[in-house]
Amino acid sequence: GDAILLSRSRPATLSSSTSRACTSMAVGVDGNDAMDAPLPMGDEKTLVQGPEPEAGLGTVGETKVVGPLPPENDKGFFVWKVDNFLRIRQLKIYSSVFYSGPHAWRLLMFPSGNNCSYVSVYLDVADGPQLPQHWQRQAQFSLKVLNHLDESRSLSKEATHVFQARANDWGFREFLPLADARAPNSGYVLNGALIIQCNVEVTWQPAQHEDSKKETGFVGLKNQGATCYMNSLLQTLDHIPYFRKAVYHMPTREDEDPENSIPLALQRIFYKLQHSDTSVSTKQLTKSFGWDASDTFMQHDVQEFNRVLVDKLEEKMKGTSVEGTMSHLFEGKCTNYVRCVNVDFESRREETFYDISLVVKGNKTIMDAFDEYVQEETLDGDNQYDAEKFGKQDAKKGVKFKRLPPVLQVHLMRFEFDFATEQMQKINQRFEFPEWLDLDAGDRKYLTDDADANERNLYKLHSVLVHSGGSNGGHYWVYMQPLAPERAGKWYKFDDERVTQVDPAEAMEGSFGDDAMAEVRPGHVVSYYRAGPKASSAYMLVYVRESAIKELNCEVADDVISPHLRAQLEREQREKERKRKERNEAHLFTVMKVATASEVAKQVGDLKWFDIVDHDQVPRFRVKKEETIGDFKAMLERELGVPVHKQRLWKWVHRQNKTFRPDKPLQHDYPDDMTPIMDIKDDQAPGPMYPKVQVEVCLYLEVVEDAEPPPPAP
């Protein structure tokens, strides 16, 4: 979860090119049977695209789902004994299928590494190809490689992932070093067998009736693979109306491509969050960052992403009517000072900040952490301060706040480097924070003497960004208390596409974390599944100054949105509604694809098709199934100008040589023009969405020039 950071060396660039050293995180296996080369990501560990599991289930060569009967709940435990591990030559192997409740799983292993010098292990949805088209399930899981000689050397990693059709496996490319696995006395292979344990729990699946908009008035954001951190932050920013209004005021052009414009992509997301009835995609925004598909499967640190995004927006706002908005909302000032003890000398240096990082370890509450933040350090002995003309002097060094911003973003430092294991560890100890934060407390001990005495620094909790999981990966969501007066005291959980109202205790007390014994350390098993430590805790807090709430909760009417953007999005919404209506009514209609001599001429002269025509390029007519062949011919006369009596319609047929050709006139099988369209049998494979319903009919229209019109009716 905290393993990958965005580069701060170039604050104007949203980049995923750097990562926190000595860490690894959960990633997916790309759906590509050809192993791609690693993507360049500096010198750090990278996501590598690789093959997706085959459709067959079970161990190598199996094609059926087999395994024990599902338990009664959604938790599962599985032990995979990989015999003859050192002799395996296959690129990848699968375990047998196991279950957590009704959910089928299997483990996927690359014994010689997925393009790396580590054993790679993933958790895979075993029956993914058989699930509905838009299936999703969120699961927490841990994978553990046993060490038979020394239990303390057993290696465990944990992650949370939203499994779906395009990301149906998730795990660890760099799990166990190959050198350790193959070393004779390492203890990982005993009697030729490597043993892997898996704990998994499905924590959420979307209900068929679930409608976030209807239930809460809000919609979520779609997860592109590992963009939950970004979704949580975007929801937080969107629910600060002052911020949203400023984004709408950023100048954009009608001919701009949102995939190349961060302001336009952000404007589109904010507008859709207000007006859409379904979850909103963020693909255009991530593309505007210069990210490709692999970047959306790399989880970044939400604090670092926030800093870079704000930097980028601040740069884009220069020279516009909203210049300075980012600093107005988020910028504070602090004063670093060194004050000599025995002589009258003091050095001061002012700095600006956009967020405050507080130490969690060793502190029980946020006030304890603020106390530590401003605690003075004594400079004496060999560490005396060089006070210019006074020489070396004993001194007090510290920092205090000169000005706090209207929106106070507090980053809780829950990750630290463990020098014993040379890996990152998550500090999951209990850390309490209040709904109302008073930074004027203690006789204004957190503020400098020259801080504005008239500014009341009382803050109300607006949102709690939560990280669930460990240092190897995890999942983000955000609890939010909107600023609107009518929603006062109401808390909502924004978890990617899912938005629900929750009890205030869940948002606050439920995000405090556990006691100090609940630290998540690499190489140690963490139980999400039974009575064990909680893996979720607050990672970032957003407070708003009470006196600024009215300003922050400003009205954002549609007229502040650029007319071209509003018109474009309204057109897109109408088109979306049209397509949705068309899908819902598809069973009532048949698409008639009618090729003519002109389409054949195009193929011969301009286009290069294997067959006579490209049936996706010919004229299409959407006809109600109950209408007759005669009704359809009348339509062709109106649309193509061919009189009914000159029309000869031919059916197409698939031949043994794989070609598709006109076969016989339609009237040969259907001489009566009163025959309903639904009765026409087409020589086409059924459509995937409607396997038993006539979806389309392909015809060829021959124009019979010497045909005589029928005699007039008496």
C-alpha cells in the first residue's frame, strides 16, 4: 500500500518512476501469454506484464473445478504442497481449487520467477471465465512460504484487492528469492517439497440491487486495478466545494483532449460525480498524467500523490482567475528556530507546508503527536550550535506554526523501515483523533508568538483516509462527513464504486487501529480472518477550520462550468442514455445489415477485405421484430430509394471454405411479405449477450432494373 511513491524531484510531473526502497507489493499478472520485458522504473522493483492463467482449472493439465466443498462463510484456508519443486520446468503451475464460502480460488506460481529472480506467487479467481461479464469481489488474503527449519524465517505477505474480469489475479512477483529457495540448507524445501499457506476472506461483493446514488445521493469511482488511493483522494477534494469550483474555473478549450489535459479530465470527473447515476471512470485523468495501463496497477502513496497533484494544479492555475487557490486552501507556515540558552541570539527560518506528517509510533493520540512535533531539542556538548559571533553555544531547537491553513491535511506516519528485516513495516498501533481538533490548546503552545491572535484554530474532521493491509500492499477507502449543513453528523464510506452511509463510530473509532502489538511486519503472519489484529487504520486526516466552513461550502452552480464542457457532457449523457435504452430494448429489435452493389464496389476498388464486403460497414437498420418483411422493404425504399418491386433480398450463408456469400433469395424461404422479421433464420452465430435471441440478419439487396411494378389494387 505504501510501497510505491511518486517522484518529488520534479513536482510538476505526475510520474510513477520511483518507489520506496527495499519493498515489494502485490501486483497482478497481465493477460498476455507472451512474457513482456520489465517496464523501466528506475532501479526499483517494478510491475512486469506476464501471462494470465488459462481457462482450465485445477493443477497443471486439469480442466475442471475440483476441490473440497465450500465452507459456510466467506473465509478460507488452503495449504499447497508443491512436490519436486526444484525439478519443475514449467513456466507456471496451478494449485488445485479451494473455496472461501462459494468463491473458487487457486494459487498460481512461477517456480523460476515471472521475469525476475524470485519465486512469484499469485491468488487467482479459479472460475473467472464462467462468472458474469462485470463480476467483482474484494478479498483480503495472505500468502506464506513455510521454513521447515526456522519458523521465524517463514515468509508472509498480505494484500487486499478488488478482483474482477480484467484483474482476476493478484499477488507478489518478488515473493521468495530463488537463491534462498534453492539453497540446500535454507529450510524452504524439505524432501523436495515447498509448502505455501493461503488465508483468504471475501469482504465485499456488489449486490444486484445496490444503488449508491439512490441510497446515499453519491456515486463512486471505478478502480482501474490499484487506483483506490487516487479514488479516495479525489472524493475528498470533490467534497470541498471551494476546490471543485476553482477547478471548474480553470480555462479549457472545446478542442482539447481530456487525455492530455489534467484540468479538463478533472472537470469531467467532478461534473459526472455530481450528475451521474452510476460510478465514474478515471481513465482519462490517469492518461493525462502520462500513465499507461501498468501504472494503474501500481499502488502509490496517497500523501505523495496528493502533493504532486496539488503542485500540478497550482502550476496550471498560474495566470488564471483562480491563481493562488491551492495555497489559499492548503498552505500553512511554520517557523524553525534555534534559540541560544546563555546568550541573546536566535535564528529563525520560515517554511511553507501543504500537509503535516505526524509520528504515530509511541503516541496514543493526535495531540501527543503534535506535542512531539513542537518538542524542543537541546543542542549541547559536541552538538552545540554555532551562534556566529558568539561561537559554539548551548541552544534549543524547535518548530512552531505561524499560520495554519483552512484545510489541514494530516499525514499519519504508519510506515517505517525495519533495519532488522531490511523491509518496510506498517505500524498499526491504536492512534486516537477527535472530531474537533483545537490547535489553540495549551495556551497556544503550537503557535509562534507572532501568529495571528484573532485567528481561531478550531478544526472539524472532514475525512479519514484509511489504509487496509500491510507494507506489501493493501486497499484505501475514505470516510467523509460532507460540509453541507443538511448532512451534518452523517458519515459516508467511499470505497471505489461503492458508497454507503456508516455510523460515526466506524469512521472514527473504527479507524484508530489496534494496540502496539498489532504491528504488521514482513515475515510474520497477520490474521485478518480470526481473532487477530486489525489491518486497517487511518493514514491521512483532513480537517477544516470551523470559521472557514461557510467559505469552503460555497455554492457550485452549473453556470460556473464552461458552456462547452457542460454541452459536451450533456450530449454524452444523452448518448449514454440512448445506448442504455437500446441495450434494454435490444430483445425487441433486429439489426438488419444490408449490403448493396456499392459496398461490393468499395471492396474491389478501395478496401481490402478477405470476403466480399465488411458487414460492419454496410447500411444498418434497427427494425422491430414484429414488423413484417413488407414493412422492411418499404423502409428500404424510403432510406435507399429502391422501389419495393425492384428489390430482391438475398440471404447469406457460411460456406465450408470459410467464406460468407449470398445464397438464395429471401422470398425462397419467406414468399409472404407479411412474415414477421423475428421469423427470419440467419446463418450467424448467436450474439454473446443474447444467445437465444435473434440479434442481426445479414442481407444482400439486388436491384432488379427490369422488374415490373405490381398492378394497382382494385
